Amino acid sequence: MKRPDSGRSQGEQGSQTIYGLHAVRAMLQKHPERVTAVSMAEGREDPRAREVDEIARRQQIPVQRVEPRVLRQKLGDVAHQGVVAEIRPLPPWTEDDLLAAVQAAAEVRQAALILALDGVQDPHNLGACLRTADACGALAVIVPRDRAARVTPVVRKVAVGAAESTPVVAVTNLVRTLKLLKEAGLWVIGADADGTKRADEVDLKGGVVLVLGAEGAGLRHLTRQTCDWIARLPRLGAVESLNVSVAAGMLLYEAVRQREQ
């Protein structure tokens, strides 16, 4: 599904930094027009680093060699792997952009698949959820504007390019947004270990929003009440709950499985 532009120019959003071999390479390969510059640590001459250098130069993107301490001063104590890029960020979507995209999907008879995260605060979990959402063709990922992880360089590194192709919609009131999506014809499916139905017993072939709660706390009460169904994943071992990004991946791929059938 083609994701509509929000209508805002990328120049209005300033620039952002991404780092790590995989994240920078993915950006250069998928969206080279949004990469403005690449910095590489001096002495980094292994095959993977050379590949990034070659892709950037082939796209006529300037590559600067800098001392490792310069990258440490710029990024702090993170695993940047000696490769950093400045990019024009993906224009953020508003709630209106999301609803317009759902409508556009309905007009061409495509069932929208959306992931909503109810207060997930670990940036690694958000990055992993974005990566899986992108792989499963999700239209967007919804997060609350407050008390939740936002898209940061850490999230971009974990997402390995998915943060640059799957819109993240930060909303003021998640429950209100879910109700608007229901009015637009989507079913809202929450995930909980005590759900009334197994995920494979819930019809995920139509337009759906999959909602997962925060680490440990799970779905908030009002969010749970807004859901049409609460689905559970099979638990055959002793572990009581799954990591939120793992659970999101399982639910997203269950939706893909049903749709492919």
C-alpha cells in the first residue's frame, strides 16, 4: 500500500541523525534522496564499512572521515559502529493524516493494518515493533504523545530503516484515536494474556488496529474497554508473558497469515 504524503515538506522538519552500519546502509539503499551527509570513523576499512562508503559515493552523497572521538562527542556512549548519517526525517503524520490514509486504503479496497502501542517506553521495543510493522505492511504505528517512547536515534538503529518508511503517529489521546478508527470501519483488537479468544480465532483479514500495552502494565483500563476483542497468544511454557515487541510480531504475522489465505 502506498502511504500518502502528509503534505509537509521535509525541509520544515530539520535534520536528524542515524547511526550504525545496518541503519545507515538501509537508508542509503532505500531512501538515498533523504541522506545529506555520511561520517565514518578513520581506520574503519572493513568490507561492510567500504560498502557503505561506496553506496554513498555512488549516490553522490558526501562522505567525511573523522576521528572516532568526534563521533563520541557527537553521539555519546552509543554503539555507532563508526558510521553516522544526517538525514531529512520522514514527515510526521497527524491523526488527520492517519484517517486520510485509512480512507484512501478503503477506496482501493485494501484492508488497513495498524499497530498501536499503549505506553511502550523502551526505545528498543519501539524500534523492534517498527521493524516488524514495516515487514508486515502496516500502514502506521500509533503511540501516545506523552509517557511513551518516541522515535530517537536509538529507535532508528534498532528499526534498521523501518522508522524511515513506516509513519509513527503520536496522538494526544489514544482512546479517542481508536474510536475514530472504529468509526472509519476498523476493528480494534487488544492483546492480553487473559484474552477471550486466541489470536487465530479472531478475524484479522479486514481493516484492524492491533493494540498492545506497556511493558509489565499491559493495556490501560480505558484502552481495554475501547477494544472490540481481546486476543491472547498461546502459552505452552512457564513464562507468563511475552516481550511486547515479540507479541506484536506474532500478532502482525497472524494477520499476514490470515490475509494470504
